[in-house]
Amino acid sequence: MGAEGIGARVARKEDRRFITGLGRYTDDMTVPGMKHAMFVRSPHAHAKINGIDKSAALAVPGVIDVLDGEQLTEDGIGSLICGWMIHSKDGSPMNMGDWRPLATGKVRYVGDAVAIVVADTKAAAREAAEALAVDYEELPAVTSMEAAQADGAPLIHDNAPGNQIYDWEIGDEAAVDAALASAAHVTSLDVTNNRLIPNAMEPRATLGYYNMAEDHYTCWTTSQNPHVARLVMSAFYNVAPENKLRVIAPDVGGGFGSKIYIYPEEIVCLWASKRTGVPVKWVADRTESFLTDAHGRDHISNIKIAFDADNRITGMKVDTQANLGGYMSLFSSSVPTYLYATLLSGQYNIPNIHANVRTYYTNTTPVDAYRGAGRPEASFLVERAMETAARELGVSPADLRRKNFITEFPHQTPVIMAYDGGDFGASLDAAMKAADYDGFAARKAQSEANGKLRGIGLSCYIEACGIAPSKAVGSLGAGVGLWESAEVRVNAVGTIEVMTGSHSHGQGHETTFAQLVAERLGVGIDTVNIVHGDTDKVQMGMGTYGSRSGAVGMSAISQAIDKVETKAKKIAAHLLEADEADIVIEDGQLKVAGTDKVLQWHEMTLAAYTAHNLPDGIEPGLMETAFFDPSNFSFPAGCHICEVEVDPDTGTTEITQFVAADDFGTIINPMIVDGQVHGGVAQGIGQALLEGCAYDGETGQLLTASYMDYTMPRADDLPSFTVETTKTESPSNPLGLKGCGEAGAIGSPPAVINAITDAIGNNNLSMPATPQAVWAAMKA
Ligand code: MCN
């Protein structure tokens, strides 16, 4: 490892601009003549639109135009799509309801966009939006899955009888039923995975600019995947042809999944710009974000695990209902199916698993992938059930897990995933040691002496990052390929620009990606520029989600560097009159091994561009491209241990220690990885203790639409985390790397709830475990 190469704890290059306030976000962008937009949103959860009277809104001074869904339809703008086809177990395709970017005929959740107002100022746009007279005829609404399925429930989409989207299954049900029937013990647990609201620091924003002179569109937007946005907006929404649309996602202040999707606002602002002849900017306010950013989770499940007399698992049966909200968001269908049920084997050797997943429309905000996307739901279910089983069987939770761990790889689970490596015992050991697990009994006695209840909880999670290969995901219904691209441009003076299809919105790519180049080409990280987030600058890419940028994005860079290296060695060998095989690249030099013959890196790069003395058949220049499609997912895994003290009088939980021991394979930058784990664990603890999205069951109003009502975790809610890592390299990418961006949010919630239920001696506790919920569970 060089001082700045792989494994170095280098400070983030990008933080200089962020902490000095010099970041450039979508709302910082301006174009001459730019105007401001407000969306008129449905105040009702479910209503017919009988008409829209624009006269009062158009009369507000400064208003340029008020556009509605009828006009959008006239101009041929398409409906929003869900890009992953799921078939029900009877073979029928999922019931995808029509989602117009501006609603026509009907609105289906509070916040559904009905019209856009474009005005000189934001204030004028707001005033006009309030003046727009929409004639709604309110319809009864359903907000829960129970209500959605009830006899006579209002139908949200005509093509989804019973409000059901699909009824999907995976695994061998008969084999699982046989295992349950012959089991020595069956643990059965009902689990709710609470709905979450993402809350990225920067609200969503977009600036749509149609340049009439060039017949060209530019969209600045808060996106995690600008190329996918361009593709979807041109191929499906008919906004503009791909070659005439530039999408730029500049600095983006966090996404956590919520900025993967192409929302109505991007489409409508681009269209409105052409229609009105002015550039149109929209920036969400915080309550608008609560109402319209795709929510996460919202599952209700039952799990049954069958054990033999030796406490080995013989089968697992899962029944899950998932709430997808008023419309099917872009990847919503894949979250409760292929991103969830395929991880139900956890870290365990389970001969047979069956899962049945039914999804429903409700009159609520659409639900889609949110940090972890399906994997937190799977690990919460499995790890709550394993802890419950240990309590029922009267054995140590660690021993029960260890007995059932998969220890041989590759391991084919009964639910598609083939784990390619790992050492689950190592992370369990590391976590138990760091948590001083053996000292727990003494700490518990001390707490008791102080009138407090102490508990400890484990969670041994596994997750799958860097969804792949494209061929496999395509066969499962994905509408896109999940490779990544890179172009490594070595300039004549030796500096390097890397165009990557990944998008950094807090993950530190400008640093870690440069560290990879530094490691491989022996240059300093300040010599390397990472370019991302602009479809005019970067070749087609697939963006950032599913903790794929390390495993997939960096692997593409690595492959492009392979090609650069090969050519650089050819040029150096020619100039040094040596054999290509003898050239080594290190410390900014190309050396002939075993001799003192040396060429400086910049001498070689200049030679590549002057092209005065290149070997025969070698093209001038030094610039290479690669597309990388991994052979498998990468499988980060680990053990999280949470220890809590509960106040029996108030139900207040204090996390006294939290240990995360994770296997991320090769680590590029330990400081960035620690930060990713800290952020993920904080989000997981937020889900476990604080965050709960609530709707009024009658009216469908979002009750938690501000920070007054929705509790995000703050520093004083959290302990200092202990982060450990173990290492087994991933064989599925050239770097041996496994993703780290979501692990914290996946592993931590079950550890927290397992700890609290251990402390209070009642296993029946839902998230968020607020003091009131814990107190009620203690009294139950
Ligand atoms: N890394 C490393 N060594 C490893 C694995 C990763 O040094 N073994 C580095 C990578 O080079 C990268 C960072 O860690 O700089 C995260 O890499 P990776 O796990 O590949 O995740 P992505 O970069 O693809 O980021 C996506 C992931 C997801 S899916 C969510 S959700 C999430 C997360 O990242 N959203 C975030 N972390 C976030 N962090 C911030 N600040 N903001 C978000 O919106």
C-alpha cells in the first residue's frame, strides 16, 4: 500500500468544498431567464378530479402559466413506469396502475401532483398554487394493507382487484411444510417492519431548461443515477430524445435510495420549460419531501423456523405483505421480492425455504428502495426469529447461530443466492470480543442494583450488494443491466481523469476512486480527478444504489487501468529498449526490473501524445474504457451487538454500547468505511427506536410530515460505535471488495430490538421502540 493507495486512511478530498460551503447543488444552479415552479398537490388521499379552474391562479401577478395533466397528455408525455416485472404465482404479470406525472381523473395519495405553476418568483408561484381551484370529489381512502384487502374496499387502480399488485412466491412450499410438520421445535413470530421516510439532507430539486435555439434539453437534478434518468425520460416518458437530453446531477446532499427514481417533477419541469419557453426550477420544501419522496420498508410478516432435536434448522416459511403505496415506483416491485426473499437464508444452512409475498396499493406515498432495500426487512425477520428461537429453546443466541452457520463456500441457498465466500464465525467472534460479551452478566447485575433493566442482542446479518450479473437480473425481470462503466483518461502531462458511471452523493468516491488509481499507477491522489454525474461528460453508466460503486464501479475503473497499464508498459518498453514483461510501474515511474533504467510517468505520457517514437501498431494517446459486469453479487456480512439499559419506570432505552463487526472484503479507505458504518447504524437505530411514519386511517393524511412529528436520530440519541472488520475477499470482482454503504442499516435494527426484548423479558415489541411502546410491552 502506498501512502494514499488501497487501505490508506486518507481524508476525503471532496470535504474541502463541502465544509467550506462551496458545494454546488441543484438549487445553486441558475440559467438566464430562469423562473420558479410550485406543484399543486392533492390535499386528499383519494379523490376524483372533476375539473380545474385556472382563472384565479393565472391572474396572480408574475404567473407565467399553470399547466395540468390534460395538457401533459396532449403533448404525448408518458406515464411513470416500474422497471422490474414480477409475475404472480399463477403466472400473471403484476397489476401496474397508471401513474401520470400530473394526475388526470383521480388522485391517489396526499401529495399527488395535479398541476404545475410557473412564475417569476417562488412566492408568486406559491400564491397561484394556492389560488388554483381544483374540483375534487372525495373518495373513501385506505392506508393500511388490512383495509386495502377488506371486502368492499375502495379500488385504487381499476386493474388491481382487491388492490393487490402481485401474489408471488419463491421456494418449495411442500418441502417446507414437511419440515415444519416433522420439526422438534417450531418458532413462529409476527413482525412488522415500520414504514420510514428517507430525509436526505438536501431536499429533491430540479431545473429543466429547454434551449429552443439548439432544440436541446438540460435537466439539473438531485439524482443518484443521471444516465438512467436520461434513458427513462427519453425511452419511456417521451420527454426528449436521448441525444438531445443532458442530465446533470451535481453535488447531491444524500439520497439513501430516495433519489434513484425519476419522479414526476423532473419530467414536468422539462416539459413545462418547453411549453412556457423559460427555464423552470423546482425545489421541494421539507414537508413536500416527507409527502413525495419514496418511502421505505412497510412490511407485515410471519416467519416460522423448524428445528430438529439437535437445534439445527430444517426449514423456514415466510408470509409477507408489503405496502407499495398509491403507485408502483421505479424499482418498488423488486424490493419485497428479489431483494428481500432471496436473503432469507441469512447466514444459515437451511435446506428449504418458502416465502409468499403479496403487495398492495394503498392511498399513501409510493414505497421503494431505501438504504438496504429488502435486505433490512429480511435480516430483521430472520434475526428476530433466531433470537426468539434461542430463548424458546433455552440455548445461547450465539451458540444457536454458530451451530447453523454456513461454513463451506460456495453455498447455494434454496432462494436463488449462491454465497461465494465469508466467515460468519469470525465476525461473531470479533463482535463478542469487542462487546465483552462474557462480562454481560456482571454488567446486568450492576444495572439491576441501580434499578435498571439491561439487555443484550445479537444480529448476524448477510446482505447482497452490487446486483449482478446483468444476464441473471434480466432473467428475473429487471428492465436494466447492472454493469458499470469507466473511462480512464491519462493526459499528456501525466494527470488523470476518471469518468465513472457511479454517482457520489456522500460516499466519498472522489477520494476512494482516486486511491485506486494512485495504488495502481503510482501517482498521488491529487493528480487524479473523478468526473461523475453528467451525461454529456461521462459515458453511459448505471449510477449508485445497492452499495455497488465499490464492487462494480471501481472494478470497471480497475479494468480500464489494466488496459492503460498494458499500453503504458508497451510504450515504456519501446523507449527503454526493454522487454514489456520486465516493466514495473511504481512511485510515479516505469522501471525495468532488475536494472536502473527508469522512465518518469510524465515522460511516458508525453511520449504517448507526441507520438514521435511509439512502437509499431500503437495508436497515439492514452485513454481506455471498460464496462464491468460482475459474475455475482458481493455478500457483505457481519455481526452487530447492541447492549441497552431500560428504565422500568419510563420505558426509556439507553444504548450503552453498539458493536459492529463487518466483513467488507478488501477495504479501500478504512476511514470512509467507518463513516459508512456509522451512518448506516445511526439509520438502523433510528428505525428501531425513533422513526415511524403514521397516516390517519380515515383521511389518509400523513401525520408525520415534519420534524415535529417524525423523529430522526440525533447525536445525543446514539452511543459511540465500536467498529471492527474481518476480511474474506469477494471472488466476484477483481478488487475482492464487498459493499459497505448499507450494512449498518441492515444489521443494526434486530440487534437493538433483541437487546430491548432481552432486557424487558417480553418478546412482543414493534419498531419504533419508543418509551411508550417499551413501557406498554413491560406492562403487557
Ligand atoms: N468502500 C471502501 N471499501 C470497501 C467498500 C466500500 O473503501 N470494502 C468505499 C467506496 O469506495 C465508497 C464507499 O466506501 O467510497 C461506499 O461504497 P459502497 O459500499 O460501494 O456504496 P456506494 O458508493 O455504491 O453507495 C451507495 C450506498 C447506498 S446503497 C446507500 S442507500 C447510501 C450509502 O451508500 N446512501 C448514502 N451511504 C450513503 N452515505 C451518504 N453520505 N449519503 C447517502 O445518501
